[in-house]
Amino acid sequence: MSDEAIRGHEAVMAATFELLRSFPIPPGVNLQLPPPSTKTLDMQFEEYVPGKSLTATVTVSQQYANAVGLLQGGFLSAMVDDLFGALSYLTARGPTTSLEMVTQYMRPAFPGERLRLHATVRKAGRQAIFLAAEARNGADKLVATATCTLQVLPVPAP
């Protein structure tokens, strides 16, 4: 853990709110924090290290199970994507959009299981950010890895 880390869901959300409030918000846009996707997934941010990483936990809901009772892979990708989105905004200090995301699945996850998601900044540039993530189960076994390339969007002057 880093000395500059912000720990705990409420502290990470407060740092995020402060940053996003500094952005010019286009007319008609209703800023929702946490975003609906984070609320739906019931993601809890655990630690944010500025410019380096973001960690969250999420309990696999039964409603995300596939026909054989395992976590459906698209929901796991959505969890990681939600983490990538938050880390990219915080890193770019402005809006970003995903250009591509690749997820590799290593083992199944089950409803009721708590996953730890950890995303790191591989490279942050002015026009693009490259991120990587891991999802681990309660036994610290690797469930999935992912990488993402995001475009940094220009912020219009106020």
C-alpha cells in the first residue's frame, strides 16, 4: 500500500466527486455519482493511489448467473469496465472513452463470492491511457485479467 493512497469507499468517492465537480458539465447533463452502473453492481471502492491504481470489491449477485449458475462473463467484464472508467477519469483528470477492452477468463466465479478487482495504469498519455486489471476471488485465485485502451477526451473551456 502506498502512503498517498486514499482508502475506503467513501473517501475514494469524495475524491472522485471533487475532481468531477471541477469539470465543465454540458447543459442538460445530470452528473450521477456514483454512476448507476456502480450502484447496480454494488461495487465498493477500497483504495485509490493517484496516477497508479484503483481497487474495488464486489459480491457476485445471483442475478448475474448464467444457465449453469456461474457468473456470466459479460457481467465480470462490466465490473472491470466500471473500474477502468473510474480510474481513467481520475488519471486523465477529465473524461475518457474506451477504445477497446479485452478480458481473459481463468476460472469461474460463483454467486455470493466476493471478488477483489485491482486496476493499474500501464501508461498515461495526453491522448490515450492504457490500463490493466485482475479479478481475484476470496482465496486470492485469479479469476480474470483484462486490458483496456481509453481515449482522453478534450474538456471544453468554460
